[in-house]
Amino acid sequence: WPAVGWQVMHEVERAIARIAGRQDNVISGVQLSSAGVGRGAIAHRVRKGAWQRLHNNVYLLGAAPPTLMARARAAAMACGAGAVVSHRSAAEMFGLLPESRGEVHVTVAGRNIAPREGVQRSRRCAASR
């Protein structure tokens, strides 16, 4: 049985790397759960410094400081479906302005979102014609 346990663990690690590798090393708790990682394992890795909690249920793999792209992706993920990086943060991402390391500005269409540390929120309502 021990060999089977290692095989399963190896598959879980590969799934995590595959997902986070496409997302600037940022991954959500939902994605981790889908890959087979429980809350206790997540908490353990955060405590040990292998992962960083950037926002509620959003993590950065590794101990290095998050890049601008990782901070932006994490902020948008934390704000949920339909959230987009906007304003100065978007200009920084495209190299139009120097990186400020301040809050990431996120716009969410048509709904209010809870305050999040390090995230400047805006709400956009679609106008009917």
C-alpha cells in the first residue's frame, strides 16, 4: 500500500503544478480541493512556508514574493467570477505604468464584493438600452 500512497501523492502534486503553472503559481482552494488537497494539508503548507495565503481561499505556491501578475491574478480570483483587473493595475500589467506594489484594482460587473486586503474594488453596472 505505501507505493500506492506515493503514486497518489505524486499525481496530486502534478495536478497542482499543472494548474498553478498556468496561473502565475496562484491557485484557489476550490482548485486544490478538486486536485485532492484537503484544508488541513493546505493549512500545513501555509504554516511551513511552502505556500502563501494571498487572499481568502487563494494561495501562491512557493516562498518568493508574489509577482505583479500573481498579485493581480490572486485579486481577481478572490473577487470571483466576472472580476477583472482594471485601472492603474491593468496599466501596470501592460507595462504602461511602473509597478506601484500598492493595492490591485479589480472591477466586478453588477454585484458588490466583500472588502479584501490589498484589493481596490469597483463595481460596474451594465446599462440597458
